[in-house]
Amino acid sequence: MIVTSMNPSEYNFQRCKLCGKIAAEPVYDLSDYIIYSCQNCDFHFLNRLDARAEKGINTPHLNSASRNYIESRIDESAHLHPQRLEFVQRYINLSNRKALDVGAGLGQFQLLLQADGAEALGIEPSAIRREYALEKFGINLHSKLVDNDYWQLNFPRNFDLITLWDVIEHVDFPRETLQSAIKLLKPGGFLFLDTPSRDVLSYKLSQQLYRLSSGKMSLFLPNFYSSAPFGHKQIFTLTQLSGLFQDLGLEIIYKAKSYSNNPERGNKIILAGKKR
Ligand SMILES: [Zn+2]
């Protein structure tokens, strides 16, 4: 897609990143960024993109400060990985299966896949995290993104499963990222993801308060987004993300809001799709 190599300043944010229509308008001005809302499909996204040109240039390397930072946060999502593995195992026996973890972080999920017999690869754009994964776990994560020719030309219809844990809210163009990932799946292969949900009371209350206060109060809206590089650029509703799965040729085989015993209550979107 031409759009993914675009300079961010060239993107017209009136073009909805989900439905593609020129129907998005700035609705929530949070001073250091603006949330656009599509009048056609109600998708919400920031007027921010990660400059592709910046990626890989002046990349910081692992040093004692970044190592300490990573280690201070290493446990934050550690409890989720076993839950994610259990979720995946419900649908697929991992023994000798080919797996790709997109947005692999430090590679912990890849380790779990490998321990269960899968032949797993991982993609991680952050050089610091890749270096840490190599140093700590001996894992070589790939730097090239899933839409890169490296994957698209060498691995079409190759993987039995692809996972994107807390990834789709960070990417510049979620539709194109998912489409690129699905091209790498075998027919009948599985795509699993999780991401924060917009269908939560704190988001709805924040929208109401913003309107009632004529933009003076945004309450929790800034908790959902970030203008930092690789920050949260879009937050989906379950209906929007389910619709996108179906548009892109995935049959939805599971949806939930949490990994807990009560999957109907939670603040996440958890989806499993099967490629037709
Ligand atoms: Zn739209």
C-alpha cells in the first residue's frame, strides 16, 4: 500500500482510516492532539502518525538507562501472556505450527509459543526491545514491519497463526496492517488479537463531559490515546473491529471483553478470526 510509506504530513485526516471515506471531522481537541471521528462509521483516531522516515534513523540503543526502564516495566503485561497462550491453544495445537507474533515486545510470547512446540517468529519495531530480547532470551526479533516486502514476498500464505497483542491501537493504518498480516496466513489459519475497547463507561462519560463542558474537560480521554511515537492512535469498538475482520476475509470464531472467567465484562476487545 502506498499509504503506509507516506510522510505523515501528507495524510489528510478527513480520510477515515477505517472506512476510507472523506468523512472524518476533528471532534475532541486535547491540546497536544486532536481526535477525529468519522461521520460515516464513527471510527475515532488521532491526527498523528509515526513518521516512517524516522524509523530506524538515530535509533537509540540498549544502555543501562533503557535496560532499567525495560526491567521496571517487564512485569506489567507478563501476567497476560499465559492467558493469551491459553486462548490460542483453545483453537490450535501448536506443535510444529508456524507462528508469527507481530509487535513482539521483548519476545516473551514467542518464547511461550516455542515452548509449546511452535516454530515462531516475531516482529518488533523498537531496536531497544529487540536488543533486550536477544540479550535476555537469546531471541532474534525481526525489525521489518509486516507490510514490508520481506514478509509479503517471502512468506505469503505461510503461517498457521498470527498474533497481535496490544498492537492494532498503535499502528498508523490498522486496516492495512491487518490486511498485510492476513496475506501471510494460510487458508484456514488463525489470527488472534487484543486491544483496548472504546465500549467502556469511562470513554462514554468522557465524551459526554467534553460536550457538556464545551471542550474544557476531557476526563479520561487522554488515558486512551498518546501522541508519543508508537503511542495509541485509535481505539476501536467491538463492532468496528469485528466488521473489519469480516471485510478482510476472516470468519470471527470468538469475541470477548476480558480473559477472566466473565468474558462479557472487561475493558478489552479480544478476537479470534479464521481465514476463509
Ligand atoms: Zn469511517
